[in-house]
Amino acid sequence: MDHAYDGITEYDNPLPGWWKAIFIGTIVFAALYGIYYHLGGPGRSELQEYDAEMAAFYEAQAKSGKAVKVSEEMIAMLGKSADALERIKGVYTAKCVQCHGAQGEGGIGPNLTDRFWIHGGKPLEIWKTINEGVPAKGMLAWGKQLKPDEVATLAAYVLSLQGTKPPNAKAPEGKEL
């Protein structure tokens, strides 16, 4: 009560109990929420919830006969979407770089940047190669591991690599387009 400044006396009035209870309650709620959803508590994270909902959606589509129909137009449209190509780049990095190189230059797998294709270089042929794989040459069928829209976007990404001239590109293989 001794504190006075410019003639103003400061009082130490405590906050009301109900206000303190709400404040402490929000802190406790935030901590429990964070543990439950973000630190591996018994609840699923938002990403896990989204993946589960999308898996259920694709399963329902497949059962109803309304599965995603991939067409050349769809792949071309995805190829024009910089956002879609940027999102799928992470999938390419995780799944394809080991064989096709970071810039599509080839390595174990063929060069994806030239005009020569072993299994066809049209959008649907590329989609089919990614989706069904080439077991005889060691390429997995990514359609079993990726969502249908991811496979189509990956085909668009491979097409976007066409004409780039990466260093140390593998020699052409297959037939020219």
C-alpha cells in the first residue's frame, strides 16, 4: 500500500476466484489437448484423421464404382497446377529419387528428362507405369501405396521434367516420342 507515484496510490486487489479458475482451467485444457493430439497420446493427430477420412473416401468410391477416372486431361490439368506439383515433389523425393535421380536424370532407373521412353511417354502410359509398376525391371507398383490422385499428380510431375537438361543425365533408352 506504500506505493504511490504522481499522487496515484496503487492497490493490490486480487483477481476474483472465478476468473482465476477459468484461467487455470484453460491452461490445463491446453496441456491435455496438446498431449492428446500432438505428443502421441491416445488420440489421433489431425494428419492421421485426414488420412483415415481420405482412405474411407477412396474405399467408398471404389465400392460405388465412382473411382477416380484418370485421363490425359486430368494429368494435363494437374501439370499446370504449380501447387499440386510442389506438393507431389516430396513424394517424388521419397519414392523416386533413389532410382531416377533428384532431377530425373536417371540412375538405376531411366532418364525422365529426355524424349525417349521405354514404356511409353504419353500421360496415361506414364500413369500406368507408375500405377502398375514394372516388376521385371524392379519398379514397384506405386498404385498400391499411393492414393489415386497422388499417382496422377506424380505422372504430371514426371511430365514436367521433360526437356530439362540436368547434369550427368543417363543416356537415352527406349523409343523417341
